[in-house]
Amino acid sequence: QVQLVESGGGLVQPGGSLRLSCATSGFTFSSYVMSWYRQTPGKERELVALISSGGGSTNYADSVKGRFTISRDNAKNMLYLQMNSLKPEDTAVYYCRRQEYWGQGTQVTVSS
């Protein structure tokens, strides 16, 4: 079965960095567009970034452009999100997604 397992969240000070990982299994990872979403209480999940199946094309939400980088390792079936220059408004639960499948999420808290 399809499994998506996020890790790497935590508490970081404003201006800091975190790298999220999403370990996948149960499908041919290299065949699918993958994406990262985030959600804060009371709000809908919002798209943060997506990456093409081969990794050659990426798209970002305007709010994270220039600070976040999505990448993938198709040999390892892994998806990543490098987050730099973090701001308090980046605080959210971050989810890995493949079509209708979602991971359980990992909490990112940006606070001094």
C-alpha cells in the first residue's frame, strides 16, 4: 500500500532552517508528481511546493519562493523540503502528498 512518512519538523528560531523528508513506499515513486502542503488550525491546507516526476520542474507558493527548495531522490524514493529564512508565519503542520494520498504530517514551529 502507498505510504508517505514525513520527518524533520521541530522548533526553530526565526531566520533558521529545517529540512523536511518524506519517505515513500508502495508505488513507483519516480512516476509521480509530488508535493508539500501545510496547514494551520482553522485554515485549509495550502500548497507549498511541487516537483515533477523527474525533478526537473518545480513550483512554489509565492510566500515561500526564494526561501524553500523542494527536491527528490528517485533512487531512494525520498522527497525533501529545504526551508531557509524561516518566519513565524511558516508555522504549520507540513504534509507530503501524492494525488489522493497524504502523510501524517510533521509539525514545524518557528518561534523565538
